[in-house]
Amino acid sequence: MITVIEKNKAFFEDEVLSSLKYLSENFNIAFNDELKINYNWKVFANYFLCVDAIKEQNQKNAENFLKSALDHLSVHNPNTLVPSRPEILVITNANISEYISKTLKDIYDKPDNDINDDGVYAFGPFTGNSEEEIVKIHQSLDLMKSVSPYYYDFVNSLIKHIVLVGQTERGGIKSGSTLKALGCIIISPNTKEEISSINQYIEDLVHEASHSKLFLEQTKDQLVNNPIENLYTAPFRKDKRPMSGIYHANYVLGNIVSYFRQAVKADPNSNEKFLERALTRYNETYNIIEQYGDLTERGYAIFKEMKERVDQCLN
């Protein structure tokens, strides 16, 4: 699995790097062929912001984002092939206006568009006990390593930065990941709906790593043929979702089931509710895809591989 992930990362990085070189030539900006992306989310974020600015015909912003993307390239580092724990950053009142927060807001928080008019991707400063949450995240990684080295490596290969954020008056993100900032995820601890226990952090990490894995797959192959305007009832959402969203949810939930099935064997009491919740939702998404999904050959292969993984872990 990790070898496949690294190959997909290399493919995506090569595509982005080629595009950055092309853009640099068009903007008459020097490009150093010896520098690489090294799975740096800041390169990805500024690249996509540059592309958006070009579409908006804002040449000044496009040039600034391009320069920022190039500034975050670095000499090839062989150590990037060895999964290490993610760095943890905290957005606070003191740094909410600084570079990282601003870049992530440019990517995630678009309050004036149709998708985000309810603030579902909004975030503000985290106002809780940062040190306490950082300790819990490291404890969650320790526990994951002991329960499932496979999922420990899975998470560490795909997530390089965890950014803790807070809620806003409009609402807020619970956890999130995107191709546009690949390698960096956002988590909002201790929302009104959910306390971030160690197991909740594990679920969030497996959840966002799973999305990231599929994002990489989608840079190479289309997985779902269903038109995006066709919406389907999602078992755990108030709104209907396109089949691609349900497909992502199914893959995410399958991995959560697989991890917590292993965890239940070690400690049933604290893990059973996570397993039962994920399994119920997995089965619901599986049935929707079986009934309505129009999957590509690669999409169907991933879907069936996950079904086999879930069945195997439950038997």
C-alpha cells in the first residue's frame, strides 16, 4: 500500500512541477530544475491559487502565488520517503492573520459561494488548551502504532501537517483535507457535537488520510462516471451528495471499520461505538453505490478491494 501511495505522490508531484515550469516560462520567472516539491502542501496550495487567479484574469495575484509556490520548492530529500509523524500547528488569535492561516482560508473558506454558504468549511482561531490537544494527538498516534502499524504508516505517509483550528459564528469545519493542500489537514477539536478523545482523533486521522489517498488516485484515473449534478441521499448528511462524495465516504468508512475492528480486539469498551457507527454507515454507502454507482474500472477495483478488506477484518 505505501509503495502505491509513494508512486501516486511522485506522479502528482511531477504533474504539478511540469505545470510550474510552464507557468514560470510564461511569466518570465526563473525556474530551478534541481528543486523538487517533496510533498510540500504549501507548493500545492500556491500552485492551485495561481491557477485560480489565472482563470479570474488576475495576473498580479497569479504571479505572486506562482512565486510563493516556487519559493517552497526544495532540494530532493530522500527522507521524505520514510513516513514520519505530522507536524502539528495551531491557529490562534495571535497568528490568525499570518501566512499559513491566510493560505488555508484562501483554499477552504469561501463564504460567498454556493457550496460554503452555511460556513461548513469556515474556521477561526482555536481557543482551547493547545498543549493538551497536541498531547492527545501524539497519544492517538502512539495507540495507532501499537494497534495497527499498517494504519500508522498509512496516516504518516499521507499527512505531513495537522492544523488545529476553531469554529466561527457561521459554523465551522470539523476536519478537512483537499487536493489543493495535499499533505495538510485541518481539525477543529471539541466542537459542540463532538469531544476530541484519543479515539476521535484516530478516526479523524484515518478519515482524512483516506480522502488524501483517493485524491491521489483521482489525479491519475477517474473513479466515478455519475454526473456531478446527480445527487443521492447520504446516510449521515442532511444534504444530498454526488456519487463521487458517497464513493469517498465509502472508502473512508471502510478504513475506519478496518482500524477499529483491530482496536476492538485489544479494548472492546472504548472502541465498540466507533466500529459500530462506521460499519453502519459503510454498509449504507456500499448499498447506494451498488444500486446507483457508475464506476470506472479503477473505481470498481478500489471499491471491491475495500469490501474484501472489510469482510476479512470482520470474519
